[in-house]
Amino acid sequence: MSDNAKQKTMSRRDFFKGASIGVMGGVLGAMGLYSYSPMRKQMFPHVERKMADIGVCRKVKVTNISETSWFNNADLVGDIKGAGGLLVDQYSYNWPPFGDGSGLGKGSYEKGIAKIKHLLPDRLDEAWALQESMSVHPENAGGYAALIEVTDLDGKEHKYLLDSGWSYKWTDECFRREGIDRMLQNGEIEGLFISHEHFDHYWGLPVTVKYAPEIPLYIPEGFYPEGMQYIKDSGHKGPVTVVKPGLKPIVPGMASYVFAIPIICRVYGEQSLYFNVKDKGLVSVTGCCHQSIIQFAETAYREIKYENDRFHGIYGGLHISPFDDWDPKYDDLVISLGKYGFEKIGCNHCTGVLCAKKFIQAGYPVVQGTARFRSKDPAYLGNGDTIAFGMDV
Amino acid sequence: METHSVNYLEGRRLVKRWNGPVPAIVSLVLTLAVFYATWWIFQDPRGLMRMYTPYVGYMYTRWWLIVLIWMVYLFNYWPFKREWVERTHPVVKGVVLTAISVAVLLILIKGFFEGILGNFGLAYFNPERLTALPSVTNFFAIEYAALACLMFAAIASWLSPAWVVACEEVPWQDLPQPAKGISILVITFFLSTIVYFITMHSHMAILYHPWQEFTAITPPYWEKFANTVSGNFHVSWIMCCTVTVWLVETIWERFPFSMIERNWLRRLVAFFGIIAIAFAMHFFLYFVQELTWGEAIRGTRRAFAPDWRWLHVGEMAVFFLVPALFITFYCENWPRKYSLPANVLIRTTVTAVAAVLLYIFYYKTSHLFLGTQKGFSHPQQFPMIPTIWLINIWLVHHWFMDNWPAWKMAPKTTAEIEEDHAQALEKARSIRWTPSLGWGLGAGAAFGVLAYFVSVNVLPYFYNAIDIIK
């Protein structure tokens, strides 16, 4: 090889060495200098507001049938811990109504339902009595359910249930206390929305079915096979709508929105409700709001057209500290909620008493409750309490 | 030269029992089988011990990683003699050393953190003390204590290897064991404690109402910059530091820092260079999420919450560590035939592509066999646990068992060790300034910047096209 040729080869080798170093340096330099700089925001997609028209309603009233999903946090969380933690399949806990006597964390839907299926939906007292001897902490089961009354601009009233509780015994007692049993039997209630598949929102389904087996059922997409089977095993005979992620208008001024999100205890997907109240603005009603109330509000901003372009109210479990736990991200929520300008906040259930108190401390317009019927604290709306948007109660 | 003067890993030669990719495939199958069996026994929410709560399982996983690093990198298998480490059958060695690592792990967590620190210093390290407080259930008391403990682990798992890889054990490199190991352990534990207080203590202090203003800085100083009061902002960059240390040590062969000949300068630049690279990764992986899911919104939960996004940066970073370690442990750091920078670039590119594929595979399928939840942002979905659990098993297999059965260990001779040192030095010295290197550097840097901007522009379309979570 001549000297010139050798020199050329050497140069090429050096060039590639340098190029290799340069590529890595260039990539890392750009990553470090640009990726968190304000300039990066130019690359964010521009969010077009879809301004979907869901119509307008005159007013919305929510009656809290039951927000006490369980009565003792320590028992519930102790069971979750004993069964293996927050990721364990809820049907395996051996909680009622799927207890089979085999003990905590050893159950299954199939074994549990086999014990009571023949009693559903008409002999719920017997079914629950049976479960009291076979399941883990049956006395701790409560449930979440709310009655929603929407009045349209013509004055016509629509009634819906949001969720159907957990304990057959407790849910039935609460239904009778608030007259829900009669409304169901009379066909006054037009549909049952299940927010998500969690035990405390869904496992009391046979109580609703007992009074109205034909009631239209709306469930979010993402139910597991056990949850789908439970609809049939409960004796439900009406139409079932599996609501896909996104917006689904129901009646003028009311729409459902499903979020495709994973939730503890092996549950997937949550359905919440939007209302557009005349001259007031947007109202959000949720079961647990695992998607977070701010995400719910942001979604409304992107998707829906509403009165005065204003957020008016919230009602529901806001899923912040349901087990009296805390995390700095919850403080992020408490700090941030103020800028959304909600004028009426009704919270309970999985919001957590501590969070409700932090809201009050932050000066937010929290509607306080009466702490009756086993609800723990007047800082939030309790069992039997009501809240209304577009009217006074 | 006495071969025992170098550490065991440097003084051993692993010889393949079979040609081609067979040893790597056998090792992968074997370690994955052990991974799945142990995952079921210890972690799986459907399994026996169900430690994936998730923080309890995560705490043990992280601390086990550190104990393994201590035993090998800091203590060089002390108190076992070199002869025992060299001559004992890999399976026996694996069982004995793993048992010791678990014993150390339990003493550390139950004895030091819960027993001493939690009883005489900071209550939040001890679940029983937390349970005694109003409104704290036993479950969350355990989770909070585990969280504090694992946050400490995250820092230690960066600093412990960094002192060896970047600082080259100074000033104790010539001390015999256990003096060397103890010295490095003490300094890295001390530094970890300082970093813990600066980065994580405020996070723990605002878990309680009212915020513990008397004992911690609240709201924390990073709130405005990170758009959250959560310490996940720090978990993110510290996790990136851990990953970067191991990238530097494995597929980068301590490049580019090995090019610096002056010892003190190389060590200093390496230590802070790792942090700088980690921050580049930290910001980039956050930006990646903004590009695919949209801008984070403070106060939301899950995928849109800034605190989760920062945590997810750490989760994403660990996906890079898995292929990098596999290349080094089981592919003999392929390729090795080009110049050092070219080898490093190729390995890094392969690692990045493999990391993306692994990420997609994990989120598409893990809920089907690990007992985790479908979706990216479930609060109990911690890909760091299974990935680090797998890494721990690889470390046991590679460090304690000499890649048995697909490889066998043969001690290097003194001449071979000297030749290795000479080759490493030559590789580093071969990168010297020439005009050609300068042109290459400039062109490469321009291409690197271009590649970055092309990648971030293409990313949203790529993400939408693959639809990871259906």
C-alpha cells in the first residue's frame, strides 16, 4: 500500500471515529438543551376544541342514595392487603356476594355466584344472608348509588340511576329510604349507568334488577368476562349498552363520557356524566372519577360546547383519598382545582374527608352535608343529601 | 503480577460452551424461566407472597439490586476467598451468594431502616409507627415506609456503582478488602443520605396533613420547575443516572470518559458527565410523552399528571438497561471489531431500538402474564419492578454463576490481564485529534442534531400507528 493510500484509509477511519462521537454528542446535546426548553412547546399539537353540541337542560338534581361504599377503611384495606394488594382481581377477594367460604383471596366469580345464582334477583335477603356466612367482612359492605333528575327545557323530567351499590341489604335499605324502589317499579327511572366495575358501584346490581328487570343498562367498555356474566346472572332482561370510550349524548343537555383507564382491583374503564345547564355552564357528575376531576374538566373543554363556556359544578366521588391515604399528587389537584372556577362542589365517597377539608381550607365553594345515615363527616355531602344545579334545594 | 490484585470480574474469562448464539439463547430461556417462577412466588398479585403491592415488592427489588452491587462491585465477593469464588461450582456459588444477599437485604430493611432509622430517627421508615398515627391504615403505613425506603434505594443504586465506575474507587482503590468495600459503602451511603434529604424528604413530609413545615421544605423547591410537588421529579433523573452508570460501564466500556488520561479529571468528568447525560435522558423522555400524549396537566391523575410523567421517565429509562445488560452479559458486548466510538454507537443504537420494542411488548402483553394492570398509567403498574427483578436475576447469573451452564469460567493469566489493560488503553488512546476526526465530529454532531429533530417529529405518527394499548 502506498503512503497516500494509507493516509486516505487512516483518514476515513478517523472520520468515522469522529462521526460516531459526533452523532452521540449531537443527539445527547439536543436532548439535553431542547427537550425541556420553552421552545419545545412549538411542537405540541394544537388542540382544536370540538365543541360537540349535547344540547341544554334546565336543571339537574342529584340525590345521594349512598356514598358509604364501605364502613371501615381499616377492614377494607386490610382485606386488600391480605389478598395481595391493589392489583388483585376483585372477584377473588371472597367479599360478598361472591364469597364461597374458602377465605380471603381464594375466591372466584364462578364459585361465588354458584352459591346464590338461584336466588337472584328476587330472593336477595336470602342470598345476602347466605353470603354473610361465607364471605369476608360482609358487614363492611355498603355501596355507592345516586339518583339523577334532569329537567329539560320543556320541563320534562328524566330520572337515572348512577351505580347500584354493593351490599344487597344496605343498597335495598337505601333505595327504600329514598323511594328508589317505587320509582323503579313504576318505570320512572329511564336507565342505570354503571360508572365502573368496582365492587362498591356494581355488585349491588341485582337490587336494581329486582325492582326493574327490564331497565336499560349502560356500562363502560372494559368490563371483564365476570362482570358481563353478572348482568345475566343477576336476572337482568333489558337492553345493555356497552359505551365506547368517548362522548355519548343521552338526552338534551346530558351526555356520558367513557375513559379507557386502568383502575385498581383489576378494573378497566370508567363512565361519567356531563350536563349542560342553561345559563349556568357545565356540570360533572361522577361515580369515582378515577380519571381525575381535572382531566374530566379538560376533556369537556376539548370536546363539548357548554353554556357561558364556564364550569359550573361537580358532584361525585372524586377519587382522591378514598382510603384516607395521601400523596403529593393530590396536593397538585387541590392547588390546581381553583383555576377551573367551579361554582358549586359537592363531593363525597372516594374524595376522602381530608381532601374535602383541604378544599374548604383552600376556599373552594364546597356544599357541605348533614352526616346522616352512617355518613361520617359534614365536610361533604352524605347519605340522603341532595345538590342541585340550576335550582336551589 | 498477582491476579488476585484485580477484582474477580476483571480476572475471569468466560468461555462459551457452544458456538454461535446458542449460549445467549440458552441463558435467556433459563433466566426467563427463573424470572417467571420467582415472580410468581414473590411478586405476582395472583401468586404466593404477592409482594407487588406495589411498593413493598419494589423496595425489596431495588435494595436487592444494591446489595448485589455492594457484594460484587464494592466488596469483590469478600469475605469469600478468591480460590473459593474461582473453584466452587456455579450453582453452589449462586445459591450461597444469593442466600447471603437476601440475608443482608433483610437485615438492612428490617434492622436498619425499620428498626433503627424508623424507631430512633424518622418515623416514616417504620410502618408500625405510622399505623399508630390517626387515619393511617396499616396497608398505607407499610406502603409509605416502603416508599421512603425505596427512594433511598434509588439514590444508592446510582451512587454506589458510580463511585466505582466513574470515580474508580478513589481514594481507596489500593486498600485490601473489606477496608475498601466499607470505605466506599460509607461514602456512598453518606452521599445517598444527603441526596435523599434534598430530593425526597419533602415528598414524604407532605404526605401528612398539615404539611410538615417544621421538618421539611414545603412546598418543595422544585414545584414550579417540575410542575408538581411530587418527588417523582427526582425519581426520574436519579433513575436515569442509574441507567447511565450502567450504560457507561457495559456497552460504552467507560467511553467517552476513558479518553481523558489525567486521572482526577477523568473521574470528575465521568461522575458529573453521567449526571449530565442522565438529565438529557430525563428531559427527553418527558418530552417524548408530551409529544405522544399531549402536554401534562397539573392536578390530573394517571397519564396526564406531571408527577406520573416524571415517574414514567424512570420507567422508560429502565427499558434501556435491559438490552444493554443483555448485550454485555450474553452477547460479549457485540460488536467489537470496529473502533471504540463506532462499537459504542452501534451498541447504543441496538439498545435503543431493543428498548423501544421491549417497551411496546411489555405494555401490550405484561398484564396477560405478570398479573399487572393493562394500561400505561395505573398507579400500581410499575414496570421497574419486573424489569429490575429480571436484571437482578441476570446479575446473579452473570456475577455469581459465571453464566452457567452456557459458559464456563477460566481465570485469566497475569499476561492476559495485562494485555486487556493494554488493549483498553490503546483503544482510548487511538482516539486522537486529526483533521479527519474533526470533520467527522462536526458532520456527526450535525447529523445527531438532525436525527434528534427528525425523531421527535416522527414520534407522534409512529406512536399513533402502533396503537400499543388497544
